[in-house]
Amino acid sequence: MEERSPLAPTCRVFFEELLKSNFFIKEKEEIFLVTPTCARCNRLYGVGEVKGVEKRGNITKIKISDHTATLDIYTDKVLDLGKFMAFVGNLRMRVREGAEKIKGKGILILVEEAGTVEESVRNNWIISTARRTLERIELLRSKNSEFTWKEEALKHYAIDDDKLDFWENMAINTVKEVWKNYSKTTKERVLEVLVDAGMRGVVRTKLVKELKKKGLPEECVEEVIDELIGEGRFYEPEVGLLKLVDV
């Protein structure tokens, strides 16, 4: 599924962070939700495991999990859902505007487009979302607030180092869950390629590129290669060339 849209850009945040967000800002007549790590959202790109589907007249409520929390999203479209789905959803903010600020009463996520995807797409989304979350946290730790609304959001959520540690650990632990499965699968595929290559060996960049095409993130492939070299399973007789160790 393409994340691009002619409408407002989509954001990627973990579902737990989204569910704990209740700070709103208004820009150019549009209302945005700002999360505790200062993601600015009014459209969301998410991928997760379908946990339940409930039909309510013409509206379908879908429960979808990303490992951090289960989110309810709604659609009036007829969808052929598999185990994992990707979606772009519009965040409908239930707010009331006062003289000084917008007070939130929650959000409703309405699906614009959605489709069934492979588990690898969900895993890639988790890794990418974790990276973006950690980048936002790093900026917040550096006290580099470019916009006034960031300072207001930090005050609203009473963000301190402990709370940043919480969101940082959530991102890291979620990736670790994915990594458990990826590590085993990636090791098997790396070794398969090297066995097939025999004495010729494989150029490292080519190996990474091939496994990336099969849905394995580049970061995971690189880390597994280093692990296998450390375990003595294969070696680099010259820079960039990988060969299986004879046993």
C-alpha cells in the first residue's frame, strides 16, 4: 500500500501512543492531534494484526493490533481481510474550541483505504515506526523545539526524562518482539544463499539487496550477517565478499 496521498501527509505512531494522546492544535483551519513524543497527526498510516471484526449496519469496526495496543478503526467499505492489514485512516477529532485552546474529547479513526498484507509488511512498519519514534525522542531530549506547539505539548503531557524513557523502551521492546522471528528467518535465508553460492561466495551488498526484496529489512540482514561472522559460520576473505566456512 502506498503511504503517499494528495491529502494531508500521514503519520506513523505506535497505537499505544496514539491512544494516550489528547492534545490538539489548529493550523490553517485544520485540527491536528499531537502525541506525547510530538508526532503531529490528522491522518494515520498503520499496519497490524486483525483481532476482530464487528458489523454495525453499514459500518464495520475492525480491531487491529501492532504489538503495543489494539486500536478500533471504522469503515463503510467492503474489505476482504486477512490476518494482517495496512490502512490509511482519517483522524476525526471530537473536540470543542475555547477562547484559549482546543479541548479534546477523543478521536475516531475512519478508514480511507485498506488492504491485506503479508506479516513482513507489518514487521517493517514496526521497525520504521520505532525509528521515527526514537528520532522524535532524540530531538525532544536535545531541547530543540522548533515550534511553540511542541513546548505546549510537553507541558500538557508533563514530559520528563522518565516519560521519554517509557516511550523509548516501548519502541525498543516492540522491535525486539519482531526481531525474535526475523533473526531466525533471516539467518536461515542468509545461510541458504551462501550454501547455494558455494566456493564463489556472495557480495555482501548483493545479499542484502536480494533479501530486502523478500521483505526482510536491511537493518536486520546487516545485523544477522555480523552475528554469523561472529559465530564463525562464514567470513570475509576480502572486504564485501562473504564465504561460508568449510566444516
